[in-house]
Amino acid sequence: MLWKTRTRSGFTLIELLVVIAIIAVLIGLLLPAVQKVREAAARLQCVNNNKQLGIALHAFHDAYSYFPPAGVDPAFGWPRRGIAPGVQHGMGVFLLPYIEQNALYTQYRWDVDWRAPENQTVVTARLKVYICPSVPNTERLVGPKTSGSFTWSEYAGDYAPQSGYRRALAVAGYTDFIAGDYAGNPNPPSDTIGEGGPYRGVFETCGALAGFVDNAYGIAQITDGLSNTCFLTEDAGRPLSYVTGGKPHPTNPTGGANGLDGAGWASRGMNYGIDGSGLDGLGSGPCFMNCNNRDEHFSFHTGGGVHLFGDGSVRFINQNLSTKVMAAQTTRIGGETLASE
């Protein structure tokens, strides 16, 4: 009698473990490459967003012969545009007709505050052009927030108009090469009184002070040159608070009861002047980029951030750039000579 030997098909346990190990190695090799491709795509989209905003800013300038201000303050309003005292508005709304959002623009009420109930439909709209796709959370409807008599919500934005550099940098000596700045002055002026000074940027607030009711500037008033003057920077992730390495703030990750100021694309407080922070993102210091997002240049891109310049060019600036050079690039009439830097 012949006996047939029955053979079993399939993997042994050792073979299965070998296959799993090979798959794990392949995933380990491919995952960083996939992440790099995704970040490259996100960075490209961030660049394109800034290009669109640059076109919008120049379209506004073509229409009015000046760029929109960073905002309108309630103290004096903006008479040139018929905006009375008592209400405030942000730069983002001025650009709506030039980023294909005319429907939102026509709904907006200029006779009431940007935080008023009448403007909630507009300021809570999610506009992709204001959002960097590299932020940890691109879906950021902020609020409800409360300040004074207002309770409102707003949709976040990651790009902020530059107002120059601030007193803290100058007093610490990080900008002492700039002619006419605080160097040697034992009693430097405050940031507010310094509106219009040589350390100021293109985008200031109209109506904050009696002498600065109409400080919206045109190309002719940017004497440093458009290609030398930074218009928009990333200050990404607001209202949440982040520090060096893109990590949440160790003690205040939410940024406070209302989150960090200026989080919304329509916010009156979206603009800022750089004042530096410590290298760990805490306290004051010379770091102007990627150390914290509390009114500083902050990006979730590796090694730097995306910046829009006045000539419409969009540049990725290394986070290790000299603070003096970046400060010079934020001013419009500083007359700086950068030399080898």
C-alpha cells in the first residue's frame, strides 16, 4: 500500500516575522520621503497664498494709490474712507474684493465694529488664502471671545502685515546700526509715539493718534524700495501659543482666555512689529523667527518661513538670518545699508 504524504502550504512563523520586518523597514524608509513630499506641497501652497495676497495688495494700490492700513483704530477713525471714530477694522477685509470674495465684502458693515454681530458671517468665513497648510490645525474657528461689550468668533489667519520692529529690539541693541533709531538715546520713545518713525513698516494703524489719522502709504513713500521691504510674514498657529520647535507653549498653550491676539484674518490686531524673544520662545531676546508666535515671525516649515515683499516676490527666509537684517527689511524709510549681511 502506498501512503501519500500530505504537505501543508503557508508561512512558518519565522517566515511571517521576516516579512513583517521587511515591511516595517520599507515603511521606515518611505515615511520620511512621504512627509518631505507633503511638506514641500504645503510650502508651495503657502508661497502661492502669499503671491495671491501680494497681487491683492497691489490691486488695492492701483485702485486707491496707497496700500491698505494694518487696521483702523476707534480713537479717530479713518476720515479718508468715511470711517467714523468708535469702530475698528482689520486689513483683511479691505482685500476681500481682490481675492475673489466680493460677496463677503458687500455684506460687511463699516459703520459697526468688525466684532459686531452684524459682521459675524463675514469674519467667521474660512478663507484658504489666509491659512498655511503646514499648521497643525487648519480648521480654526476661534471663539467665542469676549472683550468689553463684544462677544464674537473669528476664523484664523496665518499671515500678518508687518509694522516694523519694536522698542525692545532697539533698546537691547539688536538694531543699533540703523540711522535715526534708538542708539545712544537714554530715553527712547514708546512704540505708539514712534508711529511713522524710521523703524516703522508699511502697515500701520490709521486713527490711533491725532497725528496719524491717515497713515496709509503708497509706493512713493516706501523709500527703502519695494524689493527691500517685507510686507507680510507668517505668524502661524494663532490663537494657540507655540514655541521653538513648533511645540505648544509649556505653561500657556491656549494663549490665554481669548487666545493670542490677532488670530483672525479680519482682526484689527493682526499686524505686529517684531520685538524678539528668547531662543526657547520664553522671555525677551534676539530671536525673531520660529521661537514663538506671539507677534513674531513663526512658521511650521522647517528652517525658516515664507515672506511676501513689496515687489510681489515671495521668499523663504532662513530662521538664522541676522536679526538686524530682518529688522531692516521690515522698515520702509529706514535707509539701512545691509553691506555683507
